Amino acid sequence: MFAPGIFQVLAVLLVVLLIFGNRLPSVARSLGQSIIEFKKGVKEIESKKDETHAGDTP
């Protein structure tokens, strides 16, 4: 099978930087905010789950 070498990977990264270079900071910022919101949602679900389990025990 085909395995890309270091030069192929660098060439692809260079092309990506040339095409999307000016948008990368905003994309990274959006990705970071999405991760933060996802973590908040997970914590909220876990806290609700803990509250329901705490109410079930006598």
C-alpha cells in the first residue's frame, strides 16, 4: 500500500497553509470554543446524572 513520505506530508501542509493560511486562526479559535462548549455540556450531563442518582438513595 502507499505510505506518504515526509516530503509528501510537508508538501500537503504547505499547500494547506497557502490556501487556508489567513483563515487558520479563526478556524482554530472556533475549534477551541467548540471543545470548551462540549466539555461544559458533558459536565452538565454528569452533574444531572449525579443529582438523579443522589435522589434515588434512601
